[in-house]
Amino acid sequence: MTWLAVFVGGGLGSLCRYGISKWIGHHGSGFPSGTFMANLIACLILGLAWRYLMDKGQAWNAVKTLVMVGFCGGFSTFSTFSMETIRLAQSGNWFIASVYVLGSVGACLLLLAVVVSKS
């Protein structure tokens, strides 16, 4: 059951990431907005799932795996983030590359910290 949950969640996450990238795209600025938004949304979903599903019992294991491992793993993408950063740097867009790296890492960490912290 675990493998099926990862498979289904990963497939759905990948489709959603593709959709976000096509919908948002780059908007001519060179900034990879689609990947940036996909990674932020994945962190939000992961944080919410962590907060609301981790205290559930064994019966929720398949849902946790589907959402946290499968969907979020398929939806977020470190490899695309890395390639886009390299492409920006190679084309001389060092400022945009730096903003992208610092903004992505900082925003994702901050978002997760806010969502998973107990109020």
C-alpha cells in the first residue's frame, strides 16, 4: 500500500507542478516563477500535512505517505531549481540567480517554520 501511495501522490504532484509551471511560467523577467511557486506551495502543503496528520494513528499512514512523500516530492523540485539557477548564472543574470536562491531557500524555510510551529 505504501508504494501505491507514493506512486499516486508523486504522479499527482508532478502533474500539478507541470501545470503551475505552464500557468505561471517566467513572465519575461527571467525569474523562474513557476518553480518558485511550486516549491513554496509544496512547503505549505508539507507543513500543513505535518501539522495535521502526524498526530493521527496508523490508519492515516497511507494518506501521510501519499501527501508528504508522494505529492510533495513530486510537486517540489530541487533538480529544476538547481538547473534554473545554473542557467541564470551562465547567462550572466547573477542578481536574479542570487535572489532566486536566497528567496527560495529563505521563503520555504520560513513558510515551513510558521506552519509547523505550535501556536
